[in-house]
Amino acid sequence: DAQLVESGGGLVQPGGSLRLSCAASGFTFSNYWMYWVRQPPGKGREWVSAFHTGSGTTHYADSVKDRFTVSRDIAANTVYLQMNNLNPDDTAVYYCVRDVAVGTMMGWRANGALWGQGTQVTVSS
């Protein structure tokens, strides 16, 4: 079965960095749009980035642009989210999401998108 497993979350001080990983299994990793989505405490889910595993094309939300970077390791079927200069507003559960089908960009909200279990990131002094 297709599966996404996030890791790398934790507690970090403001200004610090973390790298999240999203390990994919059960499907061919290339040519998918994948997303990082986060849910701050008490709030709704919000989009962080979109990333195409084939071309490497990446889009970022304005709130994380120039601080977060997405990358991939095709051989390891893994997508990473490098987060720098973290601030308390970045505190959230971070999810890795795969689009519904190969080559489509139906979005992370689409029925049939594949979600990981999430990893908690807490930014606090």
C-alpha cells in the first residue's frame, strides 16, 4: 500500500532550524506533486509548499519563502523540508501529502490525496 511517513519534528528555539523528512513507499516516487501542509494549534490546515518530484519545481507560501526549502532524494524516495530561522508562528503539526494521481495537480485538499501521519514542530524558548 502507498504510504508516507514524516519524521524530524521536535522542539527548537526561535531562530533555529529543523529538517523534516517524508519517506514514501508503495508507489513510484517520480512525477508526483507533493505538498507540505501544516496545522497550527487550534487552527485549520494551511499550505506550506508544493513540489514536483520529477522536475523539482517548487512553490512556497509567502509566510515561509526564503526560510524553508524543499528537496528530494529520488533514490531514497524521500522529500525533505529544511526549515531555517524558525519562529513561534511555525509551531504546527507538519504533514506530507501526495497528490491524487501521477502528473496531476489536484491539490492537497483533493479527495484521494495521500497523507502522512504528521510530525510535531514546536518553536519555543
